[in-house]
Amino acid sequence: MRRILVPIDPTEPARTRSAVEQVVRICRQEPAAIRLLRVQPAVSGHVAMFFDPHELRELQHSAGAEELQLARNLLALSGVSCTSTVVIGRSAESIVSAARDFGCDRIVFGRSEPGLAGRIFGSLAQQVRQLLGASGDLQVIGS
């Protein structure tokens, strides 16, 4: 059975819909375990000093869980079950680490037009591909 990681960015609902559509197509062709991932950015030290570390972590995880709701709902409407995880860190590095930790063989990104940052620094999918290098242990689908 395939294990697919689907990183979700709540600021781009079109990309989320595109990723879910791709995952549903895959699940119709072969059995797959789907894990949604939301990477919450780390909070700066200036902000963090006003929170108890445990409370801040709980707030970030709670916000991340809410941000995964659209993807969860879309998958449920299509009859595809999933699990979800929220991690805190840098996006590309956290995605690669999570995919390896969960034994995934694919990472599915939705498609969208790259913004200015994507044109300058490369899309998140391109950054993940670069981190993976030529290892070949994970297939990255999408842009």
C-alpha cells in the first residue's frame, strides 16, 4: 500500500483542492494511506517570550489542526480517509523529515501559479526535491 504525504498551506485553498484531487485519483487506482501535514512556522523569540512554551506549542498545534480542516473535509466527501499531523519548523525540511518518519513513498503538492517568492526561491515542491537530491526514495508529485 502506498503512503502519501500531503503538505497543506491554508493560504492557498486552490492548491489544497488540487492536491486533494490528485490524491483522490491515486486512491481510485490503488490503495493508499493518506497523511495530511501542516507545517506551522516557528514563532520568533520576541513573540515567544510572552507565552509559556507548552501553551505556545498547544496554540500552534490547535491552529494547524484547524487549517487542515478544508483538506480533511474534501477527502471525506470523496470517501478517502486520512490522518493528519501538525509540526512546527521550516517548511521544506519538515516535509522531508515527516515523509521519512512516516514511511511515505510519495509527497503530493497541489498545483498553482507561483508567486514572486516562488519564482525567486523556487516552489516548496522544488525545495523539497532539492533536499531529497538523487535519493530516489520519495516521489514528489506537483509543483
